[in-house]
Amino acid sequence: MIELKEMGIAARRQVDIPVIYRGQDLGTGFRADVIVEECLLLELKSVDSIAPIHPAITINYLKLLHLKRGFILNFNVPLLKNGIKRVSI
């Protein structure tokens, strides 16, 4: 977040994602790790490997936030480039 701020890139962290069902607000159901420039979702992980559930959750967040693109960033890898997964809807 510090690096993004220093580069002049707008970003929010731990963003509440409201859930609306049949017009009823069910409250905050989820929390997005980072939203960059209101158009990119970053989901931060530290896991042995990205499991099939991680992209599924990210797709759900993208739909609820009305965004098109996201990245899952797994920091538990020797090279960060090997821990990046792009998710688009």
C-alpha cells in the first residue's frame, strides 16, 4: 500500500463487500484485500499452492464489486512471478 501511494496510485485495502439478495441488504458478507484504481482486485495469499477455491472466490468478489479483472498473489513461493494468477470475468 505504501508503494502504491508513493506512485500516486489510488488503492483501498480490506474493502467491505456488501451482499444484496432480492433487493435486501444482507450486510457485509466478504472483504476484498486490495482494490486498485477502482478497477482491479488483488487477493493476497500465503499458501502452498493456489487451490481451485481461490479463483472461485475471486470471481465471486469480482461479480459483487462489478469489476472485470483481478489477480491472486501467492507470497509463499520462491519467485513471486510463480505465485501470480490472473482472473477475469
